[in-house]
Amino acid sequence: MLSTMQDVPLLISRILAHGSSIHGTSLVTTWTGEGEPARRSYAEIGARSAQLAHALREDLGVEGDDRVATLMWNNAEHVEAYFAIPSMGAVLHTLNLRLPAEQLIWIANHAADRVVIVNGSLLPLLAPLLPHLTSVEHVVVSGPGDRSLLGGASARVHEYEELLAGKPTAYEWPELDERSAAAMCYTSGTTGDPKGVVYSHRSIYLHSMQVNLTQSMGLTDQDTSLVVVPQFHVNAWGLPHATFMTGVSMLMPDRFLQPVPLAQMIEQERPTHAAAVPTIWQGLLAELGAHSRDVSSLGQVTIGGAACPPSLMEAFDKLGMRVCHAWGMTETSPLGTVARPPAHAVGTEEEFTYRTTQGRFPAGVEARLTGPGGERLPWDGESAGELEVRGPWIAGAYYGGEGAEVLRPADKFSEDGWLKTGDVGTISADGYLTLTDRAKDVIKSGGEWISSVELENALMAHPDVSEAAVVAVPDDRWGERPLATVVLKEGSTADFTALRSFLAEEGGIAKWQLPERWTVIESVPKTSVGKFDKKVLRRQYAEGELDITRL
Ligand code: AMP
């Protein structure tokens, strides 16, 4: 029997129409560094998205599933691009501005981007790349910046505001197939070429609804979300779409991502929610320690993208900012788990333990653990294996390039189509995921696994340590052993013996897991999206660049 329900496609244009009408007075506020921030209502964003779509179609000739790239910070214009491009049927391709030049060139050529919308402040980055971007015909510049840098470019250069001026403020958005491509994002890929994940209208729509559930971020139109996670990193964790569904206002930091301006914007604009990777919050915490600020509005902070150290969670709790830990990947849109404690644990000692896990799977994400021999492992909170997931907002393949089939590499997808996350961990009987490592970061010592994340969390709980990264290094006797690299707080000195005892006594680390190789570093190298870049540390060790103390 067929259902009797209407078959209405789940489209981004619907989210835009809803947000810009029902929630027309909600705001996107963009920080400008000096003076008043720029404020734009959702109604204005809706009108300007229509104007942008007209400009792209009528002036620039964008049609079909042409790729329109953005090289932009988080700001109102980027939100307009988020809605205009997919709603008109084209594909939004967010370029990660922190990638090395050669990767950006490779990615833009692979995606065959026809247009790049760029913030003026990023022209110094784009200008030298442009001669190598073989498919780009148009560059659209938004905001202040030195246009003369584009002199001699073969692509046509346009002004964002001039393109929009005078265009109709409504657009007849096409009724697309909900499964068609809406947006794409390349994973930064530590091995091999970057891989393109292509989101559909349907996947984004369903994911946005999940983000909005109370057991996920649970925001309403009474909230303002400080969206620090970049719009080029997995659609800013789905926030721009989710907020347009519910009318949550957005505070966008543009290029002002350093601790001081972040603290200023929180104090001045009083967001109730914020989302970013742990590194950003470590920086903010240090700033709040040095200069007291009123951050009392910020009741909820979503931390993900890398493991949130429990010490960071505790410090934030003390400041009244309640951390909600979440796990996800570019391939999972990204929301995979959210660490809301179960009802029975609320108010008990168990609550904090639940909150420090990566969290619980929502109905839309099926999960299983696979052991080294391909066997299914039980959800017993102890058996550790690779996490595999499946669901309507989880990638089932990568983009193969113009005219090519999609790619399904065997190390990324199981034969029955599940995504192999490359993350290793356990799942408890009540569905909470605890990650112990990336498969490639786990330390294999004498046939047993040592969790680098557990060692890092224990180290970062020490009052002298501001950051710590632990990597596997070769060892003649054990195969691999942990190397502890430590960033000390200002004015602290290194006493590795004391740190080692701290790990055993306070951190509860088993004796055989305690590192014997130690070094102090100035900062932990980070990837383009702000995560610990352990391959750099492994290389530095291999090349003898680190000054190692052996205990
Ligand atoms: P990306 O695709 O760049 O967002 O990276 C995804 C990867 O980041 C995941 O596969 C995890 O290894 C890591 N990750 C994301 N969130 C967390 C988290 N809450 N705890 C630990 N690792 C995380």
C-alpha cells in the first residue's frame, strides 16, 4: 500500500522561505572589528539571496549544477551564498581558506568551480591561486580589500554589492529533486588526495531538524548562536540551516577569531550559545583568566571536531558556560553523536562522566563497532573497535570528479555501504560512544592499545599544562610507545617526573601506559580546521627535531 501523504521535496529553498518570513526579524550580526557590527535581518537575507541568485543566473550565466565556490569567513554574505546557490539548483562549494595553496588549487579544479565568491580580506590568498584555477570564469568580491591584487586575472571580476543592486528581491526557486547535490565540502585528507563529500537538499534538511532537537543543540528563537566553527568546515556544523528553521539569531565573527575579539563579542552581543573546536575554547579560557569579562549570557557551548578535554569542560562549567560535547565528521554532515546525559544520571555523579563521552547516537544514525578481524563487537562499554555508521545524512561515497563515477574506497566504506569512520572507541549498552583514538593515532605497545586521547586528557588536567599531544613513536622492544609533547602555561617549568607521577596518581593511567619519552613544545601543530596535527609531530620526532627527555 502506498502512503496517502503528499510527496513534497525537502529543499533548502523551503528553509530559506520559512526563515526569512516566519522568522524575518531574527538577525545575522557580523563582527567588523571596529565600530558597530553589521546587522541584517533574516527577511533581508531572504531578499538578498534572491538578488544573488538572479545575479548568478542572469549576469554570470550560472545554470544546472554548476559549482559556485566561496572563499569566505563566517558572515552575512556567506549565509546568503549558503541559501541562494543551492536554492537555485547550483552547488555551493565552500573552500577551506586554511588549506595550503596546492590543495586549494587541486580541490577547486576537481570540483570544476565556475565562480568564486571571495571576501576582500582574502584576496591576498586568492590572487596567486587564480591563474591555476582552470575552470573559474568569474570572481565576485565582497567587503573591503585590495581589488588591485586581481589585476591581470583572466577571470571576470565583479563587485558583490553591484551585482545585487536593483535585482528583484524574490526568485522563483525551482522544485528540485531533494536527492540532488546542494553543497560540497572536501575533507582535508591526511593521506591521498582530498575527498569531496556532496550533501543533498534532503540530507541537509533532515540534519538541520536533528540539530534543532532538544537532545542535540535544542536552540529556539530566543537564542543567539555565536558560530565560530567556520562555514567552510562541514557547513558550520549545520548551524546556518538549523537556525533558519527555528529563528535562532546568528553572531558571525568574520575574521576575528582570536581570543580577545571573541571575548569582546560575547560580552557585547551576549550570545546564548556558541560552537567551536576545543582549541578555540582553550584560547578563550586563557584570555578570560587574564582579563575578566562578562560572559554570563553564554549558557551553552557545543564543542566537537576533536575530543573535549574534561578539564576544559570543568573550567567552562565553573564560568557558567555548560559544555555539550558532540562528535561528527565532514562525511556525517557532521552531527553523529551528542553527549546529553540520560535522565537517570542528571544531578548524580555519573552525569559528568556521560558528558565527557562523545555522546549518544540519534535515531538517524545507526552505529556498529568492527574489530580488527572484521568481527562485530558488542556494545558493552569495553570492546574497542572501529566505528561504522549509516544514515540519511551520512556519506555513502565521495565525488569522483567531472563526469566520473563516485568513489567508494574500501578503507572508507564497507561492502554493505556503511561509512568506516577511522575512529576507534567503545559504545555502552545505552548507546554512548567513547572514542579512544583515530585508528591511525592509536599506540600499539607490545600487542596492546594505548589511547593517546586518554593520556592527553589526563595531562591537560595538570595545572602547569596548557596543551598536550601524545603520539606513537617506534620502539625496539614494544613496537610503539607514547611520546608526550607538552605545552606549558606561562611561567611554568617542566618537571617530567612529576607529570608522569601525576598521570599515574591523578589520571589513573596504568603503569605500562605511562610515557617515558617527553618533550616541551611551544604549541601543538594544528590542521587547517584547528585539530592536533599528529603527523607533523611524528615527522619532527623521526627527523630528530624534538629535544627528547627519557625517563
Ligand atoms: P573532520 O571531517 O575534519 O570534521 O574530522 C572528523 C574527525 O574529527 C572525526 O573522525 C574524529 O576523529 C574527530 N572528531 C570530531 N569530533 C570529535 C570528538 N568530539 N571527539 C574526538 N574526536 C572527534
